[in-house]
Amino acid sequence: MMDSDYVLHVDQDEGLRLDIYLAKYIEDYSRSYIQKTIKDGNVTVNGKIKNPSYKVNSKDSIMVTISSNNPSSIEPEDIPLDIVYEDDDIIVVNKSRGMVVHPAIGNYSSTLVNALMYHTKNSLSDINGIERPGIVHRIDKDTSGVIVVAKNNSSHRFLADIFSRHDIKREYIAIVKGYPDSEKGKIDAPIGRDKFNRLKMSVESVAGKRAVTYFEVKQKLDGASYISAFLETGRTHQIRVHMSFIGNPLLGDDIYGGKDKRFTNGQLLHARLLGFVHPRTHQYMEFVAEPDQYFENALEVLSK
């Protein structure tokens, strides 16, 4: 596998340390790996090598080269899991906020996959290779909620097919800035890679793929709204991008405009419900997980 190059143009978060800035935007990599990458000379700012402590400035152009060295195996780890459902074919987990779904370059431990390998004694599908055993879909590191994992290849192929056809039900709950123009709405706007920051997504009419999100305001809060959102499609960062696009970014989402000093543990987004046909029984099933304390505390603060 070849090395990967990323170019980031600083348009917010000026004054952050270089290592913290990169760890924030390249969320699949650990901060220690980012620091090593910088010290190895694989990060340049405006064409010059900088120290990890360098404070980024507006309009800085940052080039990052990520090494493609892969481990020969991913190690199981005894990490507690909130298991919603499990049988011989699938396992449904309420993923905790802050946990990366699968290992990636520079971040091969403490992921959901490491925990699942330990729990299932390595009984996961191998269609996606050693770094993503069992992983059919994913949710962001700082998004909590329901995710289904395949324990064998036949289940994986079945689930991958219904996900690709969007023949599933997904409900998210979120807290967004301000008040949407309507109590209910449909956002139909294509999503693609941001032209200036390849690690972000944006509404992109030319190169973007069709993305549809339905939302409904559940409660108006102090300067914010508690909403539910249903996905017709499943693009990277879809709800985060779409809500920002209509002027109501998710609170706590520094990347897409929801920065708030009261909420610093990531975007207030939770995958509450996942419904799909079981790969063996062909019976429709729904799984629900309620949000974590961070989300509940935010609701309480904003309700006062």
C-alpha cells in the first residue's frame, strides 16, 4: 500500500498546536502517532517542517504524509462493551463516545474492533481484512450509538447489501445551534470531499454523491434545538454536514461550526435506533440505545 498525502488549509482553530490541530481533523489517528509523524519530518506547513508545538495560523497550508506500514495482526483487548443484542450471526453494540470503530494507521489499539475481537474470541467476518473484521458500517469517533457488526461472511454480505440499497432504518438524535426554519424538513444536498480540507466533507454539487436527511424538531432549548434525524442515505459526516449547511450545526462540533466552550467532548449526536432485516431469519428487527450522560447533561443545561 502506498503512503497517503493530505493537504489541509487552516480556516478555523487558529492558535492551536500543530499536533492538536492534526489530531482533531485526522480523527482515526492517535495524537502520539501524529506527533511522531511531525517529528519524522512528514508534515510541512507552507513548505517548511515545524515542531509539534507550532501554533497554526489562518491560511496555513499543511501537507501530511501518512506512512502505510501495517501490522501483521490486530490484537484483541479486554475493553468493556455495551452489548444491545447478540446471536451467532450479528452483534449490536452501543458504541461509546470517543471510541474509534476500527484500527487505522497509527491507531491500532483501543478501538471497537479490538474490543469485539476479545469478546467474540476472534469470531468476526474477514471480508474487510485484518483491520476491519466484522465492520459493515461505521459512526464517527465522537458519535455514540447503535452499530451492527457481522460475525460471519454470509451475514456480512447480506448486511452490506441492504446497507448499499439503503434498506435500513436509522434514527439519530442531536442538539443543534439555533432553530431550523421549519419544525420538520428534508435536506437533499450532495456531499463530497471539501475542496480545501480533504479530511472534511461539504455540500458539493459537482463531485458529491446524493445525500438525503430528514429532521424533526423535538424540543426548542435555550439557543438550540433538540432534533431527531433519519437518514435515507449514509454519507460520511452526513448529519453534521447537512445541519451545518442549513445554518444549524451540531453543538460541540468544532469542525462544522458548532464550537461551544460548554461542550468539548465532541458533537452532540447519538445513533439512537437501527432497524434491518436479520441476515439468517429474514425477520425485521429494531435496536435502540439511549444517549450517554454527556448528551443528557447538555439537554439539562440547555433546558434551563
